[in-house]
Amino acid sequence: MTTVTFVAFAGVGVAFLIHVLVQFRRRAEQAADIPSGLVADPSQPANGVAPERNGILAMIAYPGVAGAKMRTVVPSQMNRKRRAVSMLLLGMVGLFLLAPAAFEVASQTPPLHRFSLPSGTLIDLPDDWAAREPVRLPPPPSLAASAPQVSFSEIVVVENAGTHSLLQVAVSNNPFMGRDAESLDAQMHAFAGSGNSLVDYLFYFFFPPPRDCLDGGAEAYQMGRKSHADEQTAPSPDLGIPLYCRYSPTLSDFYSNQVSAGAVYRPTEAGRVDGMFRPFYLAPMEEVESGGLTFYVFEAQGQVPLDQETINYFNLPDDLRGAQADFFWAVGAPTPFPFFRDPQRKNVPIIQVAYAGVNLGPNQRSEFMKLLHRVHSAPIVIQPATPDVVYVPAS
């Protein structure tokens, strides 16, 4: 909420306070049997005694009057003006007292920075998130032939150095057409290396090994194939060339290292590349509705605690020793999720959100859900239904 909004609420609160005071005074007058528009004047000699039902309201509104002899005088126009000025001053004082608190609360609300994609997909994040440049569309060329058949058109990558978190928001084609939530759940919970599992998506698209390492592995693989060709022997497809990559001490390479220690080049016809995957626990799938979008959320919890050597190499705080990396991947689209082709909702964008975080406490689910609810998409244009054309043969 902005500062102006808080000040507006403060003004409304003061106005409500004034209204309550006026109503309280009016009820006090009624309790004291003072006609509306008249005020008590206890300084004048009394012509009678105040009624016994003055009560506590009259004592509060007119101290010293209840139970005493009094008479009433008609207020002059000047008195009315004085009362109006008093009410105005009371409101100004109340606003003056509430405004500092409103400004303090507003100043504690972090400003948001918008990261947007050309298609209209966007996410609003606090200023402690920064975009990482340059960003190239996944997958890396060395992994393209082995990766799931997904075509990405847009991606933004942001990282938070303070929380050691990394977030990616991308737009792709729809590889889940003709499926349903149940089959999507089964696919993502398949074993790592099956080709289309959650861990495979993390490896090929969002947290792959460094590209220079993959390029070197591809060259080594081609040399190995040439050697077998010269010897006129066919390599066994069960064998592979392992490639342990050297990761740079960056946040993105840290999470890539937590997904896989490197790559394995399989001697297949297409030259398949798998990851040297770390062990993960795969949490159950969740379906989340947010801002007109439907997301299916998957989590892969790392099972290898961070040791001191890893912490030192990637420049992480010492208090993260023993922590485990936590990965999330969500796939979403404007509701309903387009598992089936709808002629009235063509070209529905598929939004993929990947997140990685690390902490000694509980998993990163709450943090990821906060970020996921900040993702928005451009409205979908609903195409008018095409009327059925009936062919009537000529008579």
C-alpha cells in the first residue's frame, strides 16, 4: 500500500472519530432532556432542577451540570461557528497524530520492481531481486537433442543475493496437450533420467551444467565415436562418457551443481546426454489457483547436506552448513489449464516458473508460493464461436 493510501485511511479514521463524538454528545443531550440545538449554561441561576434521568451521559457531556440547577439558552450563530471550528481543529489534530504512524508503516512496505515478458506475462518483486544478464533461451545446444520436446519463447531470470534464491519465469509452447492432471503428476514423479521427469526438466531447462563444460563433453564424445568407428566396433549403449564439470562460484552454478555433478554422454545414434543426478525427494503435486491462472506445482527436495567445502567455494554463509537445496517447478496457464484444444482460446501461453532456495529451516514452499502469487498473465482473447455450416444439396 502506498503512503497516500495510508493517509487516506487515517483521514477516514479521524472523520469517523468526529462522527462518534457528535453522536455521543447528541445522546447526552437527550439523556439530560436538553432540546436539540440547546446547550446547558450552569453559570446562570436555575429555574428548576435537572431531571433525575440525566445519567452518566449527561455527566460526561456536561460536567458539573447534571444534578445541578440550570437553564438553557439558545446558542447564537457565533457559538455554532465556534463548534464547527472546534470540530475542524480536532480532525486536524487527529490527522497530525495518525500521519506519522501511517508514513512509518508505508516506509516499511518494500517498493516493487516489475519484470515483464513481451507476451504480457509479468511478476512484481521487491527491489532485492535483480535480473541476471545475459539470458539465453533453454535448453543449451548440447542438450537440445536429449531434452523434452518443449520450445521456449521468452524467459526472465532473477536472483536474490540476500536470501541466496534464484527464480525463473518462462513462456513456452504446450507440451501437455491431450494429457490431464493425473498423467502430468505421474510424468513428473518418474525417476530422474527417464527423459520427462521433474528432475529432467530442472536439468535440461533451468539448472543445466555450464555451457563450456557441455561443449567440451560433446567434443570428447565425438572423438570417442570416431575412435570406435576407426576400430570398426560399436560402443555399447549402456556405457557412457562421464563428464564432471567445474562450476563457477556463482549462485546459478551452485544450484546447477545441486541438481547434477555433471553430464553423461551416451553413445546412441543421436548422442543422448543425461545428468549425473543428485538424490531428491519428490513431494506430492499441488494445484494452485492464483489471479485467474491455474498452476500445477512440483517440488524436489535435495538430500545432500551442504558441507563446508561447498559453502566456501560458492561463497555462502557458514550458517548454511548442513542445509539442503530445495527446487520448485510450476506449470500454469489462464484457467482452465489447456489440456485440450479449445477453438475459442487459441495460443494460450504456458507459463513455467522454476525456483531454487536453500535454508536450514523448513522447505521453501511458503517462499515459493508468495512468489508464484505475484505472477500475472495478459488476458486471453476469447474467439467467437464459429457457427456450424450445414450443407443443403440443391434440389
